[in-house]
Amino acid sequence: MIKYEKFVLENGLRVIVHEDKSTPMAVLDVMYDVGARDEEPHRTGFAHLFEHLMFGGSINIESYDEPLQMAGGENNAYTTNDLTNYYLQIPAENIETGFWLESDRMLSLGFNENSLDVQRKVVIEEFKEHYINRPYGNVWHKLRELAYKEHPYKWMTIGKELSHVENAQLQDVKDFFFKHYTPCNAILVVAGNITVSQVKELAEKWFGDIPSGDKYVRNIPQEPVQKEPQFLEIEAEVPLDALYKCWHISTRLDKRYYVADMITEILGGGTSSRLFQSLVKEQQLFSSIQCSHLGSIDAGLLYIDGKLIKGISIEEGEKAISGELDKMKTEKISETELQKIKNKTESLLAFEDISLMNRANSLANYELLGDADLMNKELLLYHAVTADDILEECRRVFVDTNCSTLYYRSTTSMPDSE
């Protein structure tokens, strides 16, 4: 049970405090309720660009990293399609340095052309390195575009195309900041060797005077039910043929999410999973295979992807995957296998809670979902999943009309013609 207290400042900033006297450290986690799904179709990659810009200096502080490092702290950030998160860890006696730094960049970034140009170049290089010049780098761009027709999950966090970031103007950036980076659109979690009264005082001192901003109201086009299978084939100079398949699943707050999460563990949770045991170890069709899901707030995707052994056709590999999915749709999972998955899930959740940083981040995540206390309730929701639930969800999800398939053929693996 993770204990915490919550209060809200007059400007709408939600503050969560988690005391842990067993550590000399403190964590300050600021989560903004904005991600790539909140971008315009012709201006994508902005949420991720901001992750970089937020370290480029603010109104009163030219360098974010330097004073933090002088106080013994370290920091990082990440962006998803649903949210943007900034977090730091620092000796508890220096926690006010964290409040000072985070509040100043929430108040306003030091907007200038030079900072934008520097960070734009960083993001462009990242785009090229990870998505253009890397083998299979465009897979998730293509697969999302295949599976989503309306919802903005159809583009990656890095952006739909390079030109959107290349053409980003300073006014575009300012507009995005003042729309989303406001107290009423943020959650502050402070965890570690601190007290609630101390955090209340510091939060009021450093964040209380920041203007609330207008509450951002989402109006995201929802994805219609997929009514026919989607297919795409790509040829490229990659080491091995690869197969990617995905299916639409429920939203994060639907109880079906926990069933789908357990299905991915059954199929792809490491070397003891069904897909690995059958298709890698026994039949030796794939050199590697995974099953996972996006974990997104809105309706997400469950996907299976694998690299095939040379000499095995993609069609043969796909047929073998279908065979494993047919078993999931016709044979109820044994109580022994189900209990093994539940035990593993419990261990993973417990392991996550060991880290102070993870606890702070989880509290912010669950509060963003609508209820920080979900952190203490989720294990019960996993334990409530039955074999019948898994059978029913497999029959519901693993149907042809709900599936998008991408064949990634290797031109280098083809034998030379004589």
C-alpha cells in the first residue's frame, strides 16, 4: 500500500506527497497532461520537441542542468502519445532547488530562435538515427498508419514526418506552450524524505503565483471500429524477413485492459511464453518474437512481431502464429498457467514500487488517469481476471477484421539470380 496525501493549489495544480523517511533523497515529478495525441495533424512532433526545449533555459534560469547538478541532483524526461513527464532526484535537504527550477520553466520558457534551432536539430538527428537510417526503423510509423485512420495515435511521438519539426516556428512553439504547460494541466508529485507541511509551503511559494491558464479540453477524433483487415508489404535492405501484426484493444480504464495485458504476458512474456516456446524453441521458425501492447490511455493496440529464421517464409510464420492464437480462442487457459502469470504480474508491480522514482512517477500517472489510488487497487484488478475472461477477450480481439498486418521483406536475404 503506497500512502500519499493530495491537495490542489488555487491555480489548479494538483500536488501529491508521498513520504519515505528510509531514504536521504527526494523526487520531484511534474507530469503535463499533453502528448502527441494533442497535436494537429500538420504540426506533429511538438510534444516531443518540448521535452527538449524545456531544458534550454527559462525566464530567470539560463541553464537548467547546472544548478541542479551543483545541488547533487539528476534529471530526465520522456514523452508519450498521452503525456509529457519531467522528473528529478536530489538530496532531500536541497529539494527547494527542484521547486525553483520546475516552477520557473512552468512559468515560461526562455523562448528564443537560438534555443529552438538547437533543439530542432537534436530532434531531427534523433528522427534520422532511429527512424530513417536504422533497419526496420519505419515499421511503427507504417503500422500505426495502417491501424489508425482517425485517431492521432496514427503518428509516433517523434512526429509524423520530419518536415513538421523542421518547419516549426517560434510562434507555433509559444502557442503550444501556453496552451498546455499550465498549472491546471499539470500534476506535481513530491516523494522521499520530506513532509506534507514542507511540500505545501514550498508548492505555494514557488508554484502558487503562476497563472492558472485555461483548462485544455480534449476533442480527439475517436477511431471507428475496424471492419476489414489491413495489409501492407515493404521491401528493404534489412537482415531478416519480419512479420508485424496488431489488433485494436480497449482503453486504459476499461477492465478489459487488464485481460489484454495478461494475454500479452501469456503469449510474449519472456522465454517461458507460448510464442517463444512454440515458434522459437520448438518449431524454430522465428529467431525472436514479442507480444506487447501500447499501454495507451485511449483504445490501443496489441501487437505481435518477430524476425524469421532465414529460409522460413513470412507466410509460414504467420500461419504458425495463427495456430497459437486459435488455441487461445478455443482452449481455456489452465488455472496453473493463469496463476503463474498473476504471480509474475504481482512481482513486477512490487519490483516497480521499490524505486522511489518509480513510485512518484506511478502516482502521477494514475492521477492523470483520474485516480492516484488506482496504484493501490490495480493488483486486485489483475487478480480478478479469470480464464473465461481471457478466452472471451481472445475471441473478441483476435479476429481478421480487427487485424492489421505488415510484411517486411528483406531484399538482402533473397538468393542472387544466376
